[in-house]
Amino acid sequence: MLLSLALAVATPAAAQDFQSTPVLDTIVAQFTGMGISELGGARAPVDKRLKLQACPAPQLEWRSEAKDAVVVRCMAPAWRIYVPVNAVPQLRAAPVATAQALVAPIKAAPVIRRGDPITVEAGSPGFSITRDGIAMGDAAPGARLMVKVDDKKPPIQAVALESGRARLPGWTE
């Protein structure tokens, strides 16, 4: 008899060690403003099989801007769950066509062509270095291209300036 009384008293204490999933459902509904299965609310109740340690102050936040899931987090003891939400479709404004968008961009003519000999430069005030190389592709002014400067080393990347001249990226004129 004493053993059964001890088990009866111990059982509610053991049950108190776990977070109540109906309480989590309630706070998620309060956070979203919608009930379970409603548009904007949780898709389904939190799984009752979860055995999370009791949390005195769960924190809630949206997982992303899409508001498709709620993150329920406990700092101590540390745990986190994601509750999927029936996301409300976001209305997006129709793109407004502009005259600029209707005009096809004019592609600049290449100033450096594949196989052209070019000079690659880098420098700053009081410092300048150049290296001769061969263009491995075509490039318009401001476009990047690969330049072979040594047969034994891989090509380097440069930015086309004008015919026969390029600069290492990151260096200003």
C-alpha cells in the first residue's frame, strides 16, 4: 500500500518535468493570432509525444520573413522547436514596366580580344608595377578577363581598361 501511494505521489512530479504541449499550442495561437489549422495559424498541434523539459518562459519568433513557421525556444533548459504555419500568401505588387526596362541594353564592344598582347598594371600613388600577358578571352571596358602571364603558372584575373591595357582587380587608377 505504501509503495502504491509513493508511486501515485511521484507520478505527478514526473509529469511536471515536461513541457505541456497544449500550452505550447496556446502560446503559438496567441503569437500568430490564429488557431490551429486556420490560415495564418499552426498547421497541426505540437506533437504530444515530445518530451521537452519544462520551460518557465518560452520565447517565440518567426523563422523567416515568409512567416511559414514559428520558432519556440527555451533558454534554460535549452531546447528549440519549429511549428509549421499555414502561411498567408503574400501579395506582391505587379512589376511596373519602365521605358528603360523595355530598351535592350547595348553591349559594349570588346576592347581586348582573345590572344591580344596586353599589359596588366597595379599601383597606387608612388608605386606602380606592370606585367605583360596574353588575353584568354574578349572583354569590354570594365569587364573581367583571364590573362596568361607565365606558362608555368595559372592565369590571373584582370579588368579591361582599354585596348592592350588591363588592371588587377581592387587597384584604382
